[in-house]
Amino acid sequence: MIELGYSLSNRFPDPPQTDYRSAGVRSLRYDLFCGDVYLEADGRDLSTDWGWVPVLDFAWALCDIVEQLDRDPQGSRASAVQSADLDFTQNTELLRFARRFGWVEIGATWLRDTEPAVVRHAELRREARDFLQDVLADLTDLHDGLADNPDIWAVQARFPRI
């Protein structure tokens, strides 16, 4: 089972003059919507507690990583390990993903003594896309003009709910 969530930080508010309608991908992914992400998988808590994680970038990158892990033409029959890292830009910590067959191990470098979580790839894909779509729905409700941003349309279309 996978649980994903987030909270936005009061310490790092978006600049009040932000024009969300025309904000570029870099701003959307790295400069806006900072907070923390909550990730629980296989009974392990892999959440952040830093307050500055770019939430939209995390959701977007997680969807990208799930697709990277599925590049082997054999899909869930592939015995070769496929791996990818989700890095956090303000420090050296990583979420590490390794897929073999239909299973994905998820480990967090900031939790060195914790065994990696193990989840089904199909479940991770579904939950990651749902999380991204939920984050986008929340953010477009909170910020005028964001729903009209073409980069938001593009990511919504690229990673629809399953």
C-alpha cells in the first residue's frame, strides 16, 4: 500500500507578484509551492520534514521516474534491475527506486537504518499519477491563473489518472 500527501510551507510562501498563468516550467517545478511530502509505502515512512521541498516538482518527478522504470520492453517480466533516483535540489538526499520484475524498492538516503519499501510497479504508477493530479487540482484552486498555464495543461495530459 502506498500513501502520498503533502503540505505547503508557511515559511516559504510564493512571491505575491507571481503570474501563475505565464510562469515557466522552471519556476513551477523549483521555485513555487514549497513544503513537505508524505510518502508511506509498505509500512515505511519515507516522508520529508524539511519545509522547502518543491511539491509540484516532487509529484512531477515521481511520475517521470515511474515511467523510466518501465522502459524495458519485457515490462513486469524483466529480470534486469532498472533504477532511478529522485534528488532533492537543496541537499544531497535521494529517494532511490529499483525495479525488478513487477516490484519496486524505494529507499530514502536520509533514513539510513530503514529497509527499503517494496511496492508493485502498477500501484506506484497509479498512486503517483493520482497524487500529481490531486496536487494540480489543489494548486489551481489556490492560485488564480494557474489552470490557464500551458505547462500545467501539458503535464496534466502527459500523466492522466489511471
